[in-house]
Amino acid sequence: MAPFWRIEVDCKAPNCASEKKGKGLMTFDYKEFLDGIDRKAYHEGEWQWEEDGFQVTRTYNYTFPGCHDSCGILYYVKDGVLDHVEGDPLDPVVNGKLCMRCLDMPEMVNSPHRIKYPMKRAGERGENKWERISWDEALDIVEKYIVEEIDGKGYGRESIVVGHGTGRNINWQIPFIAGACFGTANCGGIYFSGWSCYMPRVCGAAGPLGDFPVVDTAQQHKDRYNNPEWERPDVIVVWANEPLKSNADGFYGHYLEICVQMGAKIISIDPVLTWWGARAEIWLRPNPGTDAALALAMAHVIMEEDLIDHQFVEYWVAYYDEFKDHCKQFTPEWAAKICSVDTDDIIAAARMFATADRGMIQWGLAFDASSASCMHWVQTVCNIQAICGFIEKPGTWFLAHNAFELNAGYSSADVFGRPEAVAQKFKKAQIGMPGIDFVGMSNPDAMAYALETGNPYPILMFWAESQNAIAGHEEPAPRAYKYMMQIPFIVYVDPILTPSAVAFADLVLPVAASVERDSVRTWWTPLRAMKKVTTFYEAKSDEEIAIWLGTRLNPKLFGPGKRFEKAIDLSNEYLTTGLAAIDEDGTVRKGNFSSGTDENTGHQININTEADSGCPVRSHAELVEAGGVIFDDWNATYYKHEKGLLRPDGSVGFNTPSGRIELIPTIFQAWGIPPYPVYTPVSASKDSTPEIFEKYPYYFINGTRSYEFFHTEHRMAETMREFHPDPLVYINPKVAEREGIKDGDWVWIENWDGRCKQKAKITNEVDERCIRGEHGWWKPEEEIAAPHFCGAFDFNPNNLTHAYESGPGNIGAPIKCLPARIYPVKEGDIMPGTQVVELGGFREYTPMQP
Amino acid sequence: MKGILVNYEYCTGCHSCEVACKKYLGLPKGEFGIKVAEIGPFEYSGAEKGPRKWEWTWMPTLTKACNMCEDRVAKGKMPMCVQHCQAWCMYYGDLEDLIKKVDGKTRYSLLTTETHL
């Protein structure tokens, strides 16, 4: 009898519902699920009803509390309070499969950590002393500062920087507030070198593909897995992310698990063991920061062994010969040495992927934040998909747009900002970086340089809405604290009183939760509505805040009888015009989510297009009554390049200069990026700087996701903390023994930039090369005043990260693959909060230097 | 008799069943109507590379507090754990129907509780 690990499971499942999709194991039957739902019990066709004394509302939740996704939900409300929630089995987006965070929503929206009223600072920054004021008084303070200290002293509105957190249902509202209310185009994270979240993938894919790809798990079809054209993938490569936990970029991770139930095979590429790695046909564990070499070697194997899709390459791909010749140097033997993986495994993975009928690579944040080759890694993975013909074919990558081309987003700051302030937006040229600006957000390194030097102009006011800078995205958190404290006027606008608000804010304003808010939003597809069912003290929604500010600060656009009078006007205009700017002469200017080729603005803004979006639902109310969700035909169409759906002129092909997928992207040169992809080692790697690894012997992979939290959110919910009370650092048993660490010990993780403490979890999910820690931690139950700040510095892996290191094109940042050492915390050790706040920090900084 | 069939090969340990259940039953900290156990990760010594080398499996257990959501199912709704299972690996129904799914192609476990009338 064969050993059990060689047993082949019989793949011809007799209970398989669909012969067509019956290749491989099939334990999932969507039709059976839908047929089994008692539709009357779940009130099919109704969006609101009474049930057992509760008012029930069928809608979508999308920030706060939130994540990148927006799932169908049933809110149960009694006496104006959210009592409990359920997932909606009739929702085509997730069919009721809510995560633990949404299921615990009442604890979050009714939390004692919510901000109830506008408050102004009554003590020093950091003391957590506040005085309640009215919204009117708050507006007086904001207006007075802008009029007297900015306009009155001859500064431009570009001196106002608007910060926001990651992509949730704030990403069209906050840039709009920046441009339309304050007049500035400066929007984004300050210490956020290389926009090391998503932008490298968005822009890196735009080079070769002309659009942005998403793995096809039937999420763009209303009938989902039953869609007659959809096919499940044969091979899924889960590369450097855990989609089940991260649910990143508008993509619900468990969709991929369904594909596995339907027979898809797995290749896992990750130094860490995940659910995927434990079930993978092939698991590759490259050294952190080296994946680009692995990608180049896979491309080498596919081309040298001629495993390409010849017809697709002939018809639709440009510069194949150039790419193939260029990749001759990237042998699997070469990559195996850099990555510390077996040559044979690289070859086997390349063959398995390329010879499948349908393959898809699910990528994640590490592409943006764990490499000095970000754009080249992204480009090479796009090229692998292209040469295999895995673009726009069902069960591969589809090219996604926001549903109905509703693209209001970062570009709203540009289209609504004052032209003279837009001209002064932070950009590459101010700090001597080559190439045109191709990312919509302000250049973070230029912003940090201005903060530290006052050049080319000072940052005088910081408006932070839905972001927790210290615990969250500011890469070098101690550095950010030091210099952000110098900004004269800071407003924090948030549902929760965060440590960042206590540290920095002169004024705090309460924001409504999703359950308290009428709104709409796309992120790719489908379009969804959020329906307000409760209120919370004086909290205003982000849309209401825009109206509140705009009516005073920009009366041309806002106020009685004007284009934006009520908060709902914003959601309705989002639907009908994509929140286009319409100038006095009738010129229409609209944002386009994709990065692009406009040399003036760097990212594409459509000028003199039709104002009307053509969206079939014309108002928030109409969308709510339709059940809160609507799918578009464009995203649901396959082979769009053959049908003339990708190019603005309607011709066939891809939206690149040549009309083909450009394996050597011509646009990269304009962006300041060498168009031939190479592997660039990070500044501290085992190859390039072995001496650093003698002192700091482990790769510190930070940013580990968990089911309980999304970035800095959800820490105030007792049930989430019941499951996950402390920040965890994952350590291999042998490393733990070597370093004298026991499971559950508090340990220091340290390098030359600083240190943080987390609790040891001893596990063989990580091997001896790596330690793996969590991010976003603060403990709302602990002291929020300085210096402790709920532990926001003590637990913070961003004590070890740095700014001003990025890859080709100054995009992406290698912050998830840093060397570090680890040792037990001792009684009497100085805590990072004290070090940063009271002892002058861990180190000195030089502008423009890491 | 009713039961819950778990295709535990695909359980991801996401905790949705645990939270859905404890919120519905109103259970305080530390108490559960369903609780997921984690097995592994460990690798089988001597096993070759591939999908059967590692064991990392989750398995829910129904506690004494579980009443199979009898009031919900009486109204035609699913039990909370089944309705919210993100991995889509739980099925509720009559034991004789559920057992028909068990075909040796994947790893199933059939869970029952004491009978609640």
C-alpha cells in the first residue's frame, strides 16, 4: 500500500452538479445552496421589514467598522439601536458568509470609545484633555485658522494636507473634501514612501496591460458560480498574501477557497506557511524580498520550454522576443540561490502553471511592500499571465473597471482643488526624482521633505479623516510623531478616539458608522449602497462633513440652491456623474481610477467627457430599494480586448500605446522605470549585506493579518480581543530555543531604527530564517494619554521601518523584509512610548535619508 | 434527527461560526455554542513534498449550549453557524440526507447534539 501522502483522491466526484465544471474534486454546489434557501424566511424582494419587534434592513456595510470589502448584511434595530446583524444568504456578493468582525458589529458601533461630540483640546497635545464644543464652534475654529494663518499670511491652500487611511468607503469622500472644501490637492499619507500599498500593483500592471487585473472567481457575475461562461481556475498561485484573512483590495478571500472546493490546485509562494501552503501541490518559500528573482526565473522556464499560448502571444502580445532574450539570464539555478529554494521546484511551478488550461496569480501587499523591485515583480507576474494566455479568459485574470465607470476617488482632490494649489501639489520634481508623476496621490517623500524642512512650502494644517497614523500606515512611526507634532493645526475626524488623535489633534470631530450613514460606492464591482438605520450622538457621516465644511468654505459649490446642498446630493451625484467637476464654462473633468499617461497630471483625468455616467440607477434611494446592489455588464464580459471594450476609441486590443500587452512597457520609460525587468536586492539582504545579518539574523516580516482585525480597526471590540488579546510575533521553535524565548513571553523585536514588543507565539508556520509580527496594535482599554498612547508605539513594528527607500521609479518600499533580532523583555526596560515621547526618540533623522 | 455535516478539509478556522453562534445565544466571554479546534500545523516525517505533507486542520465542536438553532430552523432559516460559514463547508439537515454526501472524496464529520425538542 502506498504511503498516505501519495494517495490520490479520486477526482471524478459522482455528486458533481455540473459536468462541464466537473474536472477534479467538487464538493461545492452553488445551485444546491440557492435552491435550499427558504426565500420567504429571508424576505426575498424586500429591503426593509418588521420581524419579532425589530426593524430589519437589507443593505451593505462599508466603513466604519470596515475593511476593503462590502458585504450584504441584515441590520436588526430596536429603539434606534443596532441590536444584532446577520449575513444575507440572498446577497450575491457573499451569500451571508460574514466574517467574525461584521458579526460583532454592535459592540463596535455602540462602543464607549466612540467620539460623541466635537471637542477641542483643553490641555497640551497628548494629555487627552478635551472641551466639548458645537459643530458651529468647530467650523469657526477651522475657518479662522484657514483665513488668518494660511490665506491671511500669503500661503496657498497646498499648505493644507488631508490624510486618510486605507481603501474603505472614505476614498471618494475624503479627496473630495480636500479639493472641494479646502482647495488643496495634497492628499495621502505623509511617511508613505513609494505609496507602498496597492499603487505599485495598480501602476505596475497598467504598464504592460493598460488596465488593472483581478483574479476571476465569478465575483463580477450576478449569478456567480452558476454563470454559464465562467470556468473555475485549474491552478491558483497564492503569492505572498493570505487572502482568507486580508480580504484586500475589494476582494473577498474565501472566493478562492470555493474554487479549491471546485477542484482548483494550489501553488503557494510564501516564506510563511498558510492555509494554502498546507494544501499546495507546490510550496515555494523564497527569502523575503527576493520574489522578483523567482518571478523572472518562472518566466524564463515558461519561455525556454516553449509553454506559452502561441496564439494569444501572436495576436495580442508585444515585445515577446525581447522579453524572452532578456530573461535568458534569469535561470532557475540563479533564482534558486538568491531565493533559497530548490531549482526543481521553480521549474515544476512554472510548468504546472503554464500547462494548465486556466491559471491565476493572487497577489498581495508584499508586492508593494516587501521588495526593492516592486514594479518589476508586478510587471513580470503580469507578463507570466500574458504569455500563458491567462488574461480575459474565464477563470484567469479579468481586467476590472469600477462599475459603470464611477471613478470618483483620489483624483477628486485634483479636479475640485483650486488650480493654483493643484499646481503646487507635492511631486517628484520638488525632490529631484526622475520621470513624470503617475500616481494620483501626492508624492509622500516630497511631503515628508516639506514637513521636515519647510521646503518648498510649509505644511500648516493637517486634516486626518479615518486614519490612525501612529498605529497605522506611517512607515517610520517615531519619525512621523516627531515631525507631525510640528504642524501648527491638526484636526482628527474619526468614529473612535484613537491614540493618533490624542497625540496630535487640536480638534476632534465624530464620524458616523456605516449603520448611521447613507452612501454608495464601487470598488471594481458590483455597485453597492449603504443605508442609514441608526444615529450616534452628534456624529456626522463623511458626506455630511463635506456639506458642513463646503457650505462655509466654498459657497460657490455648496449650500442652499447650489449643486451640493444636502449630504445625499453627493451620493446621488456619485451615481449620475461620477462626481465630475463641472466648470463655469461647462467643461467637465472626471477622475479615472487607473494610472495613465496624462503628462500634466500624471494620472488620467477625462476632460470634456459626458457629465452623465449612464449608470442605470439614478439615486441612492433607488439603489437601496433595488436591494442595495447592481452588477454592470462591462466587468462581466470576457475577452474585452477582442470586442473593442478596452480602448477609448473602441478598437480591438489593450489600452496600451501599441494596443497589445507590452511585455517591455513603453510607458515605464516616461515614468522613470527601466522597462526591462530585473531583480534589485533590498538594501539589507542576506546576499548584499551579510554583515548586517550577523547582528540582526532574522527577516522580520511585519503586517501579519488575522481574522479579528483590519489594520488598526476593531481593537475596541471585546469579542475580537477575547479571541486575540495581544499582538503576536510568530517564532520557529528552534529560534525560540536559541533565543531563550518561551511561548507567551513578551519579546523585543529590534533593529538599528528601533524596537517594539510583541508576545511570542511559537509555531512552525515560520522557519528559522524569519520572524513574523503583527501591525496596527493599540489597546483601547489602556492609558491613551502620552507617553503610552494605548501602546501604539510599544507594539509598533513601524519603529523598525524607514522611509526613503523604494524601488525603480521610486515606487514600492521594502518594509516587510527587514533584518531584526529578537530577545525577551526584561523588567525595567524602557518602553518605546517613553523613548519616543519623552527621551527624544530612537535616533536622529536627516531629510531625504532613511 | 437533524445534524450538521462539516467538510472539514476546507475549514479555514475563520471563527465566523463561533461569533455568529455566541452572539445569537448571548453567551459571555469564554463560553461558546460551537468552538473550533486547531490541529497542527505539523509535517509528517518522511513525507514527500506535496499537498499531503502538512496537516493543518480545523474542526468545530458543538457544545452543550447548542440547540441547533431550533427556533430559527422552525422559521425556515439556517442555523447561525451554517449560514455564516465563510469556507462554505457546513451543511444542516436530516442525518440520512447528510450522510449521502459522505463519499470518501474529502474529509467529513457529522455533528449531532442531544435532542432538543
